[in-house]
Amino acid sequence: MEKMRLKIKEFLQSERGEFGMSAIIGVAIGLIVAAFILIPGIQTFATQIMTDMQNWWANAISSQLFPN
């Protein structure tokens, strides 16, 4: 276990490790920015789907299955 820890530490201190860490940080930043852009659009999309499902249930299914 100690040997593996030393290998990881050496890798992170090398130039390749710095590149790997930079890539991980870059991906994380990209995901965070994408989340701030996409979440409002997804919320609007989900609201529209729920409204359409309620209308479909009230107008098509409920009126046919449970007539007054």
C-alpha cells in the first residue's frame, strides 16, 4: 500500500501528473459551467412535460376511463 502511495505521489509531482491534474480540473470546471447553463433549460423542459402530461390525462385518459 505504501509503495502505491509513493508511486501516486511521484506521478503527481512529475510533469505528466501536473498535466493530468490540470485536465481533471479543466473537466470539472467545464461540467460546473455546463450545469449552470443547462439546468434552467432542463427545468423549463420538465415543467412543459408535466403540464402536457396533466392535460393529456385530464382530456384523453381520465375522460374516457371515468366518464361522468
